[in-house]
Amino acid sequence: MSCAGGFIVLPEHFFQRQKKQAHQRRAIDRWFQRIGLLLTLMTLGILGILLLNLVGNGLMRIDWQFLTSFPSRRAGEAGVLSAWVGTLLLMMVTAGVAIPFGVAAGIYLEEYAPKNKWTDFVEINIANLAGVPSILYGLMALGLFVYQFRFGQSILSGGLALACLVLPIVIVATRESLRTIPANIREAAFALGATRWQAVWHHLLPYSTGGIATGVILAMSRAIGESAPLITIGALTFIAFLPPTPVLSHPPFLSFEWLFSPFTALPIQMFNWVSRPGEDFQPNAAAAGLILMLITLSMNGAAILLRKRAQRNIKW
Amino acid sequence: MNPQSASSEVTGGVNQSSTKVRIEKLSFFYGTHQVLKSVSMDIPALQVTALIGPSGCGKTTLLRCLNRMHDLYPGNRYEGSVHVQPDGMDILGPGMDPIQVRMRFGMVFQKPNPFPKSIYENVAYGLRLQGMNKRRDLDERVEKALREAAIWDEVKSRLHQMAHNLSGGQQQRLCIARAIATDPDVVLFDEPTSALDPIATSKIEELIVELKKRVTVLIVTHNLQQAGRISDMTAFMYLGELVEFGSTNQLFTNPSKPQTEDYISGRFG
Amino acid sequence: MSTTRPFSRRLNHAVEGLMVWVLRFGGWASVLVSLGIVVTLVTESWPFFAQVPFHRLISDTMWTPLFADPQYGMSALLAGTLVTTGVALLVAIPLGTVLAIYLSEFAPASLREVVKPMLELLSAVPTVVYGYFALLTLTPLLQKIYPDLPQFSMLSAGLIMGIMIVPYVTSLGEDSMRSVPMLLREGAFALGDGKLGVALRVVFPGAFSGLAAAYVLAISRAVGETMIVAIAAGLQPRMTINPLESAATVTAFIVQVSLGDLPHGSIGYQSIFAAGAVLFLMTLGFNLAGHVLRRRFHRAS
């Protein structure tokens, strides 16, 4: 580029050069546009391939017999009855613990906690908990729940391990959805003479249920798919029976004996079948995987829809 | 200095009537909403032209038409033509690449927006885009631009520190240096002092007056005093139309349109 | 006033006081969980570290704490974690970054709204399913290209782990790139830069601490991932950095020992807590770094 002597005097070819540079940049942009789209589709395609693979290998295997049979040494007779019942019961424990504690912690940190070092510490602690590998929750459950508290290798131990694991998800979701409520809503409630808890109970919680529910669903979907912490507490055993029923036909009608029952769960059962040598059990693994995928994907889909609707319904 | 002699020659030779940018029947639409209504004006070379008018009158929109910034967002449409002298390039012409247009027009924004890079790299950015890669050339041009933007003495000892550490006024002068480093034909200022304190503002104003020795300046301002202080020509816009365009002196003392008079005397806006 | 409705007011007061404590206890629960993890790991691994001389952890080249002639070379486990993590990051960081740039700077808003939640589904897939996919689909595929690949390989596990991590990088990265102010982009566009130029030269540096946080958290994910490596990378600790071989990671070792009979206080029991303590320290470092970077990013923008 010529700048000798002045500014206005630019040779004609200078504009040509700018034109060329513009074209080059435009071409690079077009290329990246294509590459980006292609890679996005390929990445999403992997999810599709994964699903198709499970459908192809496992769909045939899913029938009434599969859902109502216990594990067996013969692949064709094995089923997931104890696994899905185990998963269901685990989720009851997990939800029963993680939701109240998580929501309470979220409310406390967002609405009550003073801004001080301790609160900072709790925040860093939650950020770290969210990133702690799931297997470490299993080790904690093994040392603490199984041996220290003597809950044994039970549904209670497993459910508590999973509850600790998803606690940060519930806390973060609660806080984020409380945070979207503008401060003047709180002020309006306080101006009418509400106590802090009344403001929370009458206003903030109802307005944030959409966000909290989204977080809870995502948390449960995560818990359903987890296997590492359950393996660590020793859940990978041959379970050919169901835990005691929680509902009795005679007084006191409710029983909590099932909490202390040994268990298996869907991801554990799948892991068991995947890691067997030979190909006999592969269709079983695929079938269990397909069931797991359908559960987690539909829960995530529901969470996405719920989030969209919550965003659309309430406009501040 | 070399540039000054060259530019004074040009101003002396072609007088103030030489047109740098000729805007003809320029209309602009956001979707179906027409924001500019057939604006025509000749922006004189090597002068400061101010665009004034109440907010929403389309002055910033007009400014951003000139370097095709509206192309960054979908649903925008131009009509009319804008020719740049001396070569007569139509920046709205078919097949004209906005990137090419932007390389000829510098722009300074409402708020200082230095890149998250060093002071040096901020100024060198445009130069690199125009193919300048040699360290020696870059050093020379960066220094020149910083001197012209009257910030060299403040930053010469810390060229490789992050630009964010500068004060608001310094950042804005850095952005001016960035805009003039590539020797653009025209520099567009979009309310460049609206985020600055009075002292920083007056520095920028001095700088703009100094700049017209070598570039054509178009400035949007909501500050009438500022337009009066620094511009040679003033255009008053209202509701997307160009109401009046003339020398600043004449427009401020003896406007020909009643709306202009109302606005200038503070009856609305 | 206070005499007209004393009861309801006193009730309100009591409820308020009670709820503060209930909620505060909820807040403490998260701290108790952390405390539980740390205390359990420390107390249960203590006998192991007390019994094994420190120099053997460093100098031994094999990790066989359960053998009659035990070897305590922690590096044999760490090698497996290092390689699988490395392979995963080689997939996740470039791919995740390109997708983040594409979604944030290039894709139309309508496409972005569809793609983002779908990408997040990718990280919601149960890891045991990914393990299945790596072992029974990807490994046979890779064996067609490279016939000597063993049935269990760190390459296969690492690649799938990378895919699993992509959404973490993309989602966090895209968020931080989009929070770079438009004004900054306009400054670069006004100089005549193209979209990719603006993305790489202005948006990327502007969002860097946010992106760095995404990368660091991705590393933490990869280091702690268990089921994929336990299923597809093999369960035998092996001192190798060749991704074409099979080797156990720190996490896979814990799974492998847990699969067997595990009496409380046995050397096996102690050794998995030792491995867990090492794992905890590694991820703690990455998590804290990620947290600091994210905070710095939010403060800057």
C-alpha cells in the first residue's frame, strides 16, 4: 500500500486489492459456514446412529417376557424385572432426598444467605460438587452409608448416593430460576407486609416451579443413567427376587423394609450384560440400553419443552 | 509534516465544494418499516459534516448505511445509491461487497470498543486486514496513527499492554487511531463522546477538527453545541427525512425550515 | 396494633424463624456431602498410604496392590487416565470449539434454538450406553481400519468419551462467546473483517476465560468418567501411553475391584479409596480452576 507523500493519492490497483481481500474473506466465511453445519449434523448424527444401533440390536428383544423376567444364565430367558423395579425404588429415595434438600438449599442461598466468606465457600463447594466424578459418590456411599451407618448394600445406600450426586443440579436449577424473578416482585411482597418466608412461599416458589421442575427432571434423568456409584457400593450381584413391597394389606399398611433390600438397576444390568464375553447377551444389553435411552431422552425432551413453556408463559 | 502539505494542497485546489460522498435517494428499511426516506446529500471532502436531529430520526441509521453495517443483521434493505469519489464506487451497487466498503470507511462508535488485545494490536488490526504484515511497516503505521489520534505520548511506553487498562477517553482515542490507521477515505463517528466526560470530550473534538485536514468526517451527534463547535456542514434530519442541509453557520443562525428552527431553539427533541 | 392480632403475628414470626433454619440446613447439606466425600476418602485410604512407602508409589512401574507380590506404581493407573483423557480432549476441544463458533457466530437463530438442546441430549446419554457403543460398534469399526487393535482399547473409549464431552464445551463456549458484546464485533466488522476473522480474532479472545473454563471442566469430566473406560478400555492396569493398547484408568480400577468381593478393611478396599483420593485431588484442581475462570469471565463481561 502506498502512503508516500499523502493520503488521498491511492493507486487504482489499491481498490482492486481491497476487492480481492473482501472476496477472500467472503470465501473463507462460506467455507466455515459449510464445515460448521456439516460438523453439527455429524455430531447430532452420532446420536442418531447410537439410537438406530440400539433399536436394531435390541428392539426385537423387548417384549412382555423381557420386562417380567428375572436375570438368568440363559440369555433368551433373562429379563429386566428386578432391574426396573430397582431403578424405580432408587429414584423414589433419590427424589425424596434430593428435591427437598436441593430446593431448600437453593432458596437459602438465593434469598437468605448473607454475602460473606461462608456463603462464598458454600458456592465454591457446590461448583466443585457438580464436577466431582460420580464414582467418588459411590466410594463415599460405600464408606459412609454401607459400612459406617450400616445401611448395607441396599436401595437406601444407592438412593442416597444418587441423591448426593444430583443435589448440585437441583440447587443450581432452583437458584437460577429464582434469579430470573425481578427484585421488584420481592419488594412488592415485602411492601405488603409479607415476611421473607411468605414472599418465598406465596410468590417466588410458585413463579419458579417451571424452572425447578426442569432441573428436577434433568437431575432424575441423570440419576437413572448412573451406574458407577452403584457398582462401587456393590450392587452388581445376581438379583432374582423383588424387594419387599412398600404397601401391605394389613396394618400399618406401609413398610420400609424395601429400603434395606439388596437391588440391581437398569444400567447395572446392562453393564453386566455388556461385559459378558460372547455375543449371547448383546441383544439383552442393547434392549436394556434402548429402554434406558428412551427414558432419559424423553425426560430430557420433557425438560426442554417445560423450559421453553416456562420462558414463554412468564415475561417480566 | 508531509501529510499536511499534501492535504492543504487538495483543500486549496478543489475548494469546499468538492464532493466526497454523494448520497442519492437513499431509503432504508428494517423489514417493512421504512427508516430512511429518500435522503439525498453531497458530503464535501475534507470537512466535518454533522448529522443532527431528535432521537429516532434516522441519523445513526444513515451513518451505518455508509459502511453497510446493516448487512450484519437479517431483514434490512437499502434503496438508492451512494457514490464515493474519486473513483465513483457505488457502495450499494449490485455485487458490492460490504467488506470492501468497510475497508474504505473508518468508524468510531458510541462507546469505546477496543478489542481484547494489546494497544498495538488494536491499531494494527485493520492494517493486517489490508495485507500489511511486515513488522517494520506495521510499527511505523501504528505509531503514525497513534500520534494522529493524540494518544501516542500516553501509550508509547506500554504498547503491548491490554487496551482495556486505558481510561474511557483514551480508549476512544485509541479507537480513532484504529479507524484512521488504514487511511480510510471517510471516518464515520457515531456519537463518539456520548459516553465520555467533558475533558475527554473536548480532546476528541479537537482531534476531529484536526483530522479533517486529511480525511472526510461524518459525525452523528445529539449535542447541538458539539455540532456547532466542530462541524463545517450540518444536516438536520427528522422522521427519516433530510429536512435541511447546509453550512453549519447558516443552519444554526438562519435556518430555512421552521422544523430546523424549532429543533435548534430547543422547542422539541 | 400488636394487641389486635397477636397470635397470627407470633405465628408468622415462629414460621419465619423455623423456615430460616430449615432452609439453612438445606444449604449445609451440600457442605455435608463434600465433607462426607473428603472424610471418607481420607480415613479409608489412610491405612493404604500409611502402609505403602511413598517412593514405591512413584518408582514402581506396575499397579498390582492385590497380588501376593504387590506393586504400587500409581503412574500405571495415571497413564491410562492420561491417555483416555488426551484422546477425548483431542476430539472434544476442537470439535466443541468449532461447533461453539458456528452456533454463536454463523448459524441462524432458528437453527441454533433447535441444535443446542439436541446437542445437550448427547451429554444426557447414560454412560453405560456409550460404553456399549464404544465396545460393540466403534471398536469393530476401528478394527477394520487397523486390524491389530485389541478388543479393549483406550482409543475407542477415548473417542466416544470425546463425543460425550463435546456438548459441555459447546454449550459453555457458545454461552461465553455470545455474551461478548455486539459492539465489539461491530468494531471489527467496521474495519472490514469477515465473520470467521471476527470470531477468531475478537470474539474468541474476548470469551477466552469462558472458553478456558469450558476446557478445564471438560478435562475434569474426562478424568472422572468411569463406565465408558471400564467397558471399552480394559480393566488391566498397564504402563503405556499407546492409545491403541488396552489399559485401566484410575476410575476403571475402582470398578474392577468393586466387581469382586470387597470386605471392609481389606487391602482391595483400601486401594480403591486410595485411587479415589487421587482422583478427587485431580478433579478438585480442575473444578476450582474452572470455577475461578468462569467467575472471572462473568465479572469481566
